[in-house]
Amino acid sequence: MSLEALILGVLSGLRPGTSLAAVMVLLRTPDPRQPLLFFTVAGFASSWVMGMLVVAVFHGADVAVGGSTLAGVLDLTFGAAALGFAAGLHQGWVRPRARRSENSSTNSAPTRFRRMRDGSPRVAALAGVGTHLPGLVYLVALNAIASDRPALVDAALQVAVYDALWFAIPIVALVLAILRPGAAPRYLAAATAWARRHEHGVMVAGSLALGIYLVAKGARSLVS
């Protein structure tokens, strides 16, 4: 697996997001183990399938258009988008959605997650899919995987590794719900507290570094 995709997977897994809000709601259901399992498995499976489709598209376009040219164009496009996002965050033009504290009760959970409070496996599965739709970071990682032109089995494994990193919070929450169910919400909230307090700075720095790296990589591919 490329270092680029590996780093992006770690960043995706550690950054607080809507997935964390959904997981915190599920942890407060009467028995969180089953809904968390459905949330994680359904979300992971759908992300893996979409990832494989995107890798196939990137790989096919790479063959049709020409490897270095298309890869360079994609890197430049993704890099410019990341730089624009970093600038927007820094200037206040782009603002992440305000999130409620994970220490609050389920009654104050985001409206779209309140249906999960009864622990319905079906609702949890739909939430797992809905909170893990491919975004810019995922597309960049998939492009990095596809650019190495891996065999089908190798590509499937690399996408699965990335998704496992992306689903780090749900997976850890599921393990805690099984081993230490009463303490799981407290452990998870404590583990993500620092990341939430510094999320803005982390997002700006991460997007800036990613944008510079991809623009440089894309330019090098096009001129070589």
C-alpha cells in the first residue's frame, strides 16, 4: 500500500466527524453491540465496494488516456481542491458543521441520528453507509492506490486496509462495547477530546500539506 494512501487512511480514521456522532448515539442504546456491528459492517462493505469501483474507473482511464498524464492531472486537481479547502478554513469562508458535545445525552444528539436511539440494526446499517460516503480524501487515496496499477486481489486488499483505518472509531467502539460496555462512551470521548479541540488546526495543516504534496507530484508527472 502506498504511503500516501496509508497516511490518508490514518488521518481519516482519527479525525472526528459525523461517524463519531453516530457511534456515540449507538453506544448509549440499551445494547450497543448489535447496532454497532451492523453500522460497521454495512458501512465498511459499501465503502469497500465503492472504493473498488473507483479504483477500476481510475485504472481504466489510466490505461485509456495514458498513465502519467492522467495521474498528473488528477493529482493537480485534487491538490488544488485541498489547497482551496485549506484556504477557506483558514479565512473562515468554509466552516465545518457545528457538532454537539459527545458528553451530552442522547436527547441532544443531532436530529438525523435520533432514530438510532432504539438500537434498530436496519437504521444503524443505513447510518453506517450514509456517514461513510466517498469524499475528496477517499478519492485521493483511491487514486494513489490505482496509480500503482495493482492486481485485483492486491487492490482489494489495499482498499480494505484503507477502509479499516477509516473505520477505526466504529471498530474500536465495537470492541469496547463488547469488552467494557459501561465505560465505552467515556473511553471514546476521552480519546477524541484532543482531536476535537484541535480539529480546525489539524484540518488546515493537513489539507495544506496534502495540497502542496499533490500539486508537486502532479506537476512532476506532467513535466517528466
